[in-house]
Amino acid sequence: MTPEPAIARNLHAIQARIHAACEAAHRPRTAVSLVAVSKFHPPESIEAALEAGQRIFGENRVQEAQAKFPTLRDRWPDLHLHIIGSLQTNKALDACRIADTIESLDRPSLSDAIARAGEKLGRLPKLYVQINTGNEPQKSGIPTAEADAFLTQTRARFGNSLVGLMCIPPEDQDPAPHFRYLATLAGNHGLDRLSMGMSADFETAISCGATSVRVGSAIFGTRPPHP
Ligand SMILES: *Cc1c(COP(=O)(O)O)cnc(C)c1O
């Protein structure tokens, strides 16, 4: 685990790299927001990031987010929580309750569950559709062959709550073609937001048009084992 002063230092270093990547891509510094991925890290680490000015956080699991974030929100009401991990349909209602944004809308049954949750709550979080750009069998996300049809349906169903696309490229490949594919697909569907790039490849993602990058270990250090 990383001691807390290191978290503030890491955050500033990542922000500086984001700004440099924006400049290199001739994009405004404000074009890219940073989602600090705090999965498996304790609330004290998240507090250190909040004290350093970070406001957007990503968590993979709803239960873990429920355990950590309500207390933090009391102190920092302007924090934003993104659910970025694979979601079971029976967790959709809880996810819609706790999250400002769900980035991992990855299949029709989850779309149904989120629609039901939205009716019940009278509001929806912002949504990203996760695309399986490498069509990897073990990875979640809409396969590329089904992307156009799914995005058309999702837009019709959720309207402006659907804001963008998310992907996690295959580990063993150059991520740039995957990022460029995602950018083209978003453009074809009139979607403005692209969540792509992690600790290892966020600068490449920014050069390909990312509007938010999801960075975990480069901020919080190596993840402790699953809680
Ligand atoms: C864990 C995770 C990240 C952050 O990964 P790092 O390599 O630690 O930056 C980003 N996106 C998703 C979907 C993740 O699960």
C-alpha cells in the first residue's frame, strides 16, 4: 500500500502527464478527466486523494463501493463515483443508487435491469456502453459485430443518459487501433465521451481522443489483495 503523501504526489504527476499528452495531441488541458480507480484500496487512501483535489473515483464492485463511499460523500458532496466493473443484473438497482456513472453497460440483460432501476428511482446515472473491441471470449463488453445495433437500441431507450463508450483493449496488443476504433464508433453514434486508457496506456488513449482515463495503480500503488 502507498503511504498517503505519495498518493498526492502520484496524482499531481499523473495530472501533469495528462496535461502534457493533451498538449501533444493539440487538445485543451480540460479535454480529459481523470477517474482515480480506488478498487481494493481503503477509505484512507481515497481521502488522501480527495484532500489532494481529486473528485472522480472508479470502483469495480457495487458492494465495495457501498461500504466505502456513503461516508466519504457526507464529507465531500461533490465527489463523483463511476462503477467500471462487470455488474450482475441483481446489483443494477444498488449500482444506480450509488453511482453517478456506470461505465460497464455490456449486455442487453443489464440494459433491461438498469431501465427497471431507472423507473423505480425516477432517475438514471450517466451510462457508457463497454465495447469488447478485441472480441475476446473471456472479456465483457458488446462484440464489435453487435455494437451498431446495441448502441442504436440503447440510445433509443436511455436518450441522453447514454453519454459514451468504454473499452479495455487486449493486454497483448497495441492499444492504439482499439482506441481509434472506439473513437470512430462513438462518432458514428453521436456520442461525445470516450473512457479509455489505464495506468499503462493513458497517454496513447489521449492521443486517440479519450475524454476520460481510468488510472489506478499509478495513483494508489499496487493493489492489496481482494478484501
Ligand atoms: C482496475 C481497472 C482500471 C485501473 O487499472 P490500473 O492498471 O491500475 O490503472 C481501469 N479500468 C478498469 C475497468 C479496471 O478494472
